[in-house]
Amino acid sequence: MFKTKFLPALLILGLAACNEAGSDKKATTGDSTATAAKHDSDHHHMADTSQAITPLPAIPVGAKVYFKNLKNGQTVTSPFKVEMGADNIAVDTIGAVKPASGHHHILIGLDSIPAGVVVPKDSTHLHFGNAQKEAMLTLAPGKHKISLQFADGIHRSYGSKLSATITVNVKK
């Protein structure tokens, strides 16, 4: 009786909390602030359990992701543009899981996420589920590790095989 009476209320509260947390377009991480232009604010990491989960698509031969305009160790002035590249794999919007496609994420201060793990959405995991290929980042002065992480249509990481990590120096 207790479970059936209060379970719907708990589910509604949980969904409301996810919606509020997922709508944040500007987030602060300790001494840095990351702002993603037009990043995917509609994604709330809620799985549709009414259908079987599609397996993580295979990574096409020769597929890679990379920073198009930034080099490891480069000095930048904040805010700075990040151009995200992908070869031999399509950059697509979130939604359906399609073979040989996915979308970018920028991880701040982090390395790649293991294959098959859903990329969290917070101030250090920026989502670009509208197929964006560039973004503006605002980081505090200092040295920062930034990683590109490619994921499928439901935000499951392709792992280190579709990840690239560099360090940038943000000048004062």
C-alpha cells in the first residue's frame, strides 16, 4: 500500500528535479566557468524502458575525433572557440541510435569515458546533441585539460577510441 500510494509522487518529483538540473546552460566548476553555445538543453538522461536498448554501434574503420583549431599546450584567451572535428563518422543529433554516427561532448578536466557509459550532464560534461561542431568555452586563467568525447544518439560514450584530449593555457 505504501509503495503504490507514494511511488507516483516520487517519480514526478524525480522527473521535475531532472528537468531543472538539465536546463542549466551556464555552469561553474570551481575556478572555471564553461559556457556552451546552443548546447543540448533538452537532454535529461532518462531512458525509455518501453523498448529494448540498442547495442552500442560499431566504430567505423578510421573514425576519429579531434580539435580542429586547438593544439596541445596552446595558449588561449577566454572565452575561446573550440572547433570539433570528426572523420569517418557522421555528426548527428540526439535521438535514434544510428550506425556510424553520434555527437560531440566536451569534458573539462577529465579524460575519456568508458565505452557504453552514458555521458553525464553537468558543468564538466558539456553536450552538443544538436550536431554542433563548434562552441565557445569560458575558463578561468590557468592550465586546463579538455577532452572531446563522441557518443551515440542516446549519449553512450564510444570510449577512448573516439576521444581526444589536450591541455590549454588560458592567459590572464
